[in-house]
Amino acid sequence: MTRSLRWRLALGLLLAATLFGSGRPAGPAQAAPLGASEPVFGVATGSTESDGEMLPTGNGRFTIDDRVFVGKSIGRSVAGTAAACFTGDLRAVDEWSLEAPKMVGTHESSVTIRSERGSLTLRLRGQMEGMSASGAWQIVRGSGDCAALDGDGKYTATFSSPGKSGPDLRLTFDGETHA
């Protein structure tokens, strides 16, 4: 269901409830209407579990496939509903396609967050420059209480160079979710 259709459906349900009443008392215990949007932002850190496979592709280009990071993600949101789905154990599988020596190219990642409410899988797509990437994220799958969550936004990721202290991956994200 598209956002536009969900928005129209939510507006229609809200109008019907206003005109005809819902038969229930209004109050804070009621769930948010279908299609409610909620800003979400957060940060995740991780360590390298697998370096993946580096393959030369010619003309100074190379790919790094299936680099795996594991760690933790902490999400925040206005109502706290979506944040619970963005807070938990993190597993990110990255693919980089870069040009040496500039280290510029593309970045793709599949990020799975396992929370107490269920799991979310995000797709990240963006551009790499050096040891940083930025682009757009989108929810592609959810389970449990997170199954109905949809959303997208922007991300930045920094990857540590070998020998540096601190996390191997630092991912920040912000965007909007829709229930």
C-alpha cells in the first residue's frame, strides 16, 4: 500500500470516527491512527565480524562484498513506538565498489536490527568517499510488532581504518516511520 493511499485511508477513518463516533471513549490509551508518521533517529556501532571478499574489477576499481559488522543500535523517536524497533542487536552486511586511490564509489548494506519487539531489515544505498558513506535507508522487512512499520530516511556511516581504536562501524540515521 502506497503512502498516499495509506494517508487517504487514515484521513477517511479519522473523518468517519469524528462524524459517527467510535463507540469508545477518547483518550491516551487509543492507538495512533493508521498511517501515523513518526520521526526516528539513532546511532549504531559495530565491530567487524568478517572482512568479506575483495575483488579487483579492473581500471583501478575493486569491490568488497559481504563485509559483516555486528553491534548495537539505539533509536529515538517522538512517541517512542518506532524507537523500540530500531533498538537492539545489529548485523550489517556491506558491499563496497570503489576506485583506488581516491576510495570513492558506491555503498550498499543490508542492516538487520533484532529488538525485543521483533526485527527490522533496512536497505542502505549511498556513496562512499574514503572511509565514510552517506545516502538513503528504507525499511524492507519487519517481523513481530515491527512487521507493519514502513519508513525511510538518510544515513551516514563511518568505518575505522585498520589499527584505529573505537568501533569499526558508526552508523547514524534519521527519517520517518509509518505504522
